[in-house]
Amino acid sequence: MAILTAQNPHPTASASDSTVQTILEYLRGSLQAADAASQAGLSEEDFQVQVSTFIKAGGQSLQRGQRGDTTEELMALSAVNQMLGAILVLDDLLKEAVDVLHALFGYFPCIGLIEGHALIIKYGYQEDGSLIEAGTRLPLDGPNPMAWCARNGRLLNVPDVQNFHERFDYAPLAGEIVSFLSFPLILKGNVLGVLLVSNGNPHAFTSRDVNILETVAFHLAVAVENALLFNQIERRVNQLELFRKIAVQAIEARDVSSVIDFSARVTHELFTKVVIGIGVFDEGKDSLDLIVIHPDHNQHIPTRFILKVTMNTLVGEVIRTGTFRAFDTAAEAHQAGLHFYNEDSQSAVYVPIRLQNRLIGIVLAEGQAPYTFDQPDITTLKLLADQLAIAIRGATLFEQTQTQLDEIRLFRRLADESNVAIITRDRDGVIDYANQAAAEIFDCESAEALYGVPLHQFTSNPASWREEDRQIIAWAVQLGGWSGEIKLRPRRGWEIIAEVSLFPVYNSEGDFVTFGMILQDVTERRALVNAMEQEKVRFEAVFEATDEGMIVWDEKWRIVLVNRTAANYLGVPGDLLEEFSRATARLLPPLEKLMSAPEGSRVELEGKTRRVVTCRHIPWHTATGAGYLTIIYDETSRVELEKARENTLHMLVHDLRSPLQSVMGGVVLAQSTLEESPDAPTALRHLGKAERGLTQVMNVAENFLQITKLEAGVMSLRPTLLHPRALLDEVVGTITHKAAAKGIVPTVAVSDDAPSIYADIDLTRRALINFYDNAIKFSPEGGSIELCAGQGAEGGLLFSVADSGPGVPEGYRQMIFEKYGQAPNQEKGIKGTGLGLALCRLVAEAHRGQVWVDPGTARGSVFYLLLQDCNPGRLGETGDH
């Protein structure tokens, strides 16, 4: 059913009036297409035909009006104006207005709206029928005719542009423009925009065209104002809905990460054609935890990553200054030395999120085209930042509260399981929590029985306790905690001593919450400590009174105690010695000497008087610790006595040497004289015994003198070329009579690799004679002795003397080579001086060698003497002497 036709543009029936009203409600956006069609009693397809017919009828009426029918003209203008007033979506309004003017009159209309300091082309046709690029920006102070019209707020009628080429620039209105009309869209004195209608012929517009289009411009201004108001209301509703969703999410999600993620999603639903990002700033790492959604993400899928902050980005600039930044074009940002988050963006808005004057994050929006964001968009983003600050604050507080509750629950669970008494209490001492261990200390049936009870009820003097408690609290607040002992009187009546640690508890915002107290009954321990103190006094008295120096170390060899005697030996006060350990002993030379010397060896300590000491290190263990005890024995008197004895013996031996040699000479002379006497056999037998006795005495004296010289370092080696075979034969021949007396026939073996070396032959001979004499002494009647020579494993000349005696016990194989050192005799009647083997050791050491003894393969012992070559040509180089 036609409602408005070219033949009958006016509705004449009530039904028609109703349908027209329905069409107008639909054009205003009050009704959806399906609802409007149902209300008109039509299908949706037929209803759309009626809408199109309604609009075209208005245009046809205008065309007839041009032929002079003023009534038709007014009715047509009314229809067009009603159509414009019915559309509340700004983009749809401008498109419909341009399309109607272009379709009905063949004009090339163009509409631009003022935004800031520029006129933005919203919709229009060029002379070739193509659309003008929307978004073209014309500065209001520029030469474009539309900008002039907006700037001056007046009609501009140009019948022929040829007369105005130097005045105006028509670049945005490309095409064969010859004449045009430009009308400002004015409402209440404010210029909202410009309507321009052009034609390809000169003088195409009459005064009647001016009147008609001026009327359209006025109604278009009203429609634009209504659409802008509707847009503002819609934006405000969208803002409120956005903020409501974020607030609800902050309450429901209760964590910052979820709030940020959700906020990015719902914001992108509002700004579908731009990049939306929300970031939380990590001050410690100089980075943003950023959620970003791009315009090509139809499902609003966010991308999350850590964005490193740099100062030549908008992110870095906002973080550095904490201020809002916006750029309409990328060129403006580049000119400021900054770049956007997205390299393809052409405009951007960055809003800091601030919480209690502290920067916590950023909201960023970037458009793909210049001038994407108008003032309402910026307002929305700023309000979004404020709303996010509130939401993040709420989520943060909830997280902190949850953390605190979790900590409290964990604390109480651990406290309930603890064997140590734990309570929390307020400033007045009223208990608000106690564990079972605390109930036991206070002699209560349960921990809950202590809740709400003031602590002063468990003290002997509540009045004095309150004052003391106030002082303890002051110390705890000032120092962060207090520890000490207090006296309590539990309900069972008797007094106890409790060791207490009291500390204030604060929340994450630094606000005081409560005081925590840890208590432990130390009554018995205090009694034990007092007893130990008394025992310690007795110990220290004994420790200081002993004649020996004593140093007590812990298990890590750190000095714990030093008595006065040890401090005197070391020449350092005892309190300073307790700063030392075995690792730092090098800083105190006397202490280092004691610690580095073998246990039992003598150490000479420097000081005002000469002091020689020995020490022992004895491990100690107790139930509470372990360590070592060093006992220092003063050997000075003994050393001096030994030295005096050595000097006396040396003098005695030296003095006996000459008389013994004279006696020996006399015995030898007597033997030679008595050989032809009838009583010679008996006399010679007695003289032989005297000779052997004298020889033994002479050997002892010689050994002692040689040892004394070698120890004193006054004997120099006299190296000559030593042939091992010749020397062994000489040694065997020296005391053959002693071996023969026991029925022993010695054997000599010299290996082919036995080297001839330079050595002191006299000292070597004496050392080997001592080995051989020792082997004869301990070998049984008819036993065996073998003297060998060969090359040492690492060079040098190695002598060995093997016997068939009882052998040397393992624990004495080193000691027998010390002066006067002897192993226990396993054969009765065998005696020695303990000097022979000591001489052998000194001879070996003088030749850079060594001596040792090993068990024999079957029985007995094998004594070894290893000598290194002492070639006189190399002695000066090596320092050997």
C-alpha cells in the first residue's frame, strides 16, 4: 500500500497517518525494523519499500515545488526534515542527507563537522560521482571554502569558481566544480559544521535554491545536534556500563591480573577499531605487565607479555613524567622524539593509572588513522584509568587481605602444633589468641580459656606489671622487638621464670595489628644455669691455677678459653688470644709454631727469656659440644739439664779418649811382646778380652763424638769415590772375630747396578759397622747375616744388612733411630747404648739419604742405608755439606 506517491504525497487517512508515524519512529531509531513492520501490519520487505517511497515522495514534491507549487514544496521539505530528524545515529544521518540531496537534485553535496580547530569531512560526493574520502581534515584557518564558511558562519555563494581561484583552494573537493553553495550548520549561535552543494555549470543555483537548501541546512543542524546529544548519551551509557562491568569484575575476580584482562576485553568492545592496552608497572624491573588487544581480534583475544620500558617510547615518557599524552598523528609523536607501541598506528592516547599519587600502570589506545580519538574518547579513557585505579586498589586489598588471612591461618595452624607457648595480645595486655602450649604454662584447661584474659592476672604484682609492660611495649615498637625474662604466677600458684620475645605485628600497609609473644618456662633451666655458673667458677679457679698452659678450642679450632700460664708462654693477654683460631694462628708466630709443630716435639718460644715447650692436643666431647684441649708443658729446665748432661758427657768422653787410646796401645804392645813367652796363650787370652772391651768402649766414644758433631753441624763431609764391594769387605773384616765367636759366617752381595758414588767413606764405614755389629748382637748362634749393595729405586747407593734375629716390633721401627732410642730386648743379656743407629740416621741425612728397617722375609730384620752422590764438584751448587 503506497503511503506517499508522486501523485499523492500527502497522507489522507488515519491509517496512513499511523503508518507515517511508524516510519518516522523507525527513522528516529525508536523502533527496530521488525517491530516497525509489525506495527504497520506489513512484512519487513514491504515496510522497507514504504520507507524508500516516503523519502522519494518528499524529493519529488520538491521538484514540483520548483515549478511553482509552494504548498507542494513546503510539504516535501517537511517530509525531508522529518526524515532527517528521525535519524539519531550521526553517521547514518549524514549519509542519508548526502544521498537524498545527490539522488533528488543531481547535486554533489558534501558535509563536514567541526572537531577542535579543524573541519572534518564526514561524507560527500566528488564531481565524478565518487565519494570524498571521509576523515579529510581542513584547518579552520585554511583557504578551503568550506573552512571559510565554518570560520565566518555565513553563506558562501560562488556562481563561477573562475572568479575565485586565487581566494580558495578546492583540492579536497576534486572534480569539475563550476558553482557551489556553502551553508554553515548553525544552532544556537554555534557553528556545528558546513553543508556544501556543488554543480558543474555556472550560475546553477537561484535564490529559491538558496532558500530551500538553507532550510535543509537549518534542519540538518538540528538533526546533527540531536545526534551528537544522542551520541553523548550513548557514550555515557557505554562508559557507565564499562565501569560497572569492571567494578563487578573487581569484586568477583578479586585479583589484579583477572581485572586487567577483563578490563582490556570490555574496553575493546567499546573501541573496536583501535589497539587497546592496559599495563601494570613493575617498578623494580622497569617493565610493564601488558595486556593488548588489536582491532583485527574480533573475539577480543588479549595478548599478554612483559614490555621493557624505554625512554624514547610513549610508555617510557608517561612513566617518567607520570602525565597524560596524546598525539593526533604519528608525525607529532616522531617530532617529539617518541614512538607508539604499534608501529602501524597513526594516532594515540596514553593515560597514566595513578593510585595514591603513585604511578601503577598505563591505559593506551592507538588508532590506525590520524585523528582517531575525539575529546569524548579521551574523557572515556581518562575515566577508565580512574576506574581501573579503584578496581586495582580493591583487588590489591583483597589479595593482601587474603594473603594476611592465609598467613594468619598458617600462623595459627603452626602455632597450634608448636611446643612453644605463643599468644597474641593488644597494647593493654589482653590475650586474643593462645595455643595449647601457652595454656599449659598458664595452667589453663584449654587455649580458648585464655582468650580475653589480661596478662596482669598471671603476675605477682599487677600494678607494677602494667608499668613494666608499657615500657617493654615501647622498646618493642622502637626496636622492632624485645626479649628478656619475666616472672609469672600461673593458676597453680607457684612462681615461674618465663623467657619472652615480644614483637609488634603490622599489615602490608604498615598499620599496627597486634603484639605477638613467645614464652618458654625456663625456671628449671635458670636453676641449672646458676649451678653451672658455680661450677664454672670452680673450673676457672682450677684452670687458672694449673702449672701447665691450657688452651680450649671448639670443634672448628677456634679458641674458647686460655689460662694465664698459656697467655704468658705466648706473650699475649688471654682476652686477645680468644680472637684467634687455627686458621688465623699465622698472625701470632708463637701460636703458629705450637700448632704447626708435630705433637710432642719441642718448640722454642721467643720472649724475654728462652723457653722450650712441648704440647699435646686432646679431643674433648660433652653433651652440648666438642673440641680440643691443648696442654703446653714447659720443658725449659729439662732441656737445660739435658744440655748440661750432654756437655758433661761430651767432655768426659773427650777426656777418656786419649787415655783409652794409650791403654789400647799398651795392650797391643803387650800382646806382641808375650807372643814368644811360655805363658803366652793365657796372657794373650786375657789381653784379647781387654782389647775387645776397649774396642767397644772406643766405638761408643767415637759414636757419641760423631753424633755430637753431626747434630751441631760442625762436621763437614769429606767425599771420596766409594766402591761398594771394597767397603763391604772392609766392614766384614773389621769385626770378623765377633761374628766367628757366634758361629756366624756373613755373606756379601753387590748387584751389577750398584753405583760408585762420592761419599764420606769414614762415616759410611762407621754406619755400616754399626748395622753389622747390631746384626751380630741380635742374631742367634749359627745365624745368618747378609750385607748387600745396589742402586736405590730413585737413584743413589742402597746398602742393606739382613739378620736372623727376633726382629724389631712395628711400633719401634722409627724410634730406634733416635738418640738413646731402643726397642725392648727380646733376648736376655743383650744391652746397647742407643747411639749406633742414631749415628746411622745422621750419616744418611748428611748424604741427603735416609735409613729404615723392614721385617725380613723369614725372620729377623733388614736395615737399609740410602746415600746420594756427594760429588765435590756439585756441593757448592747444591749447598750439600
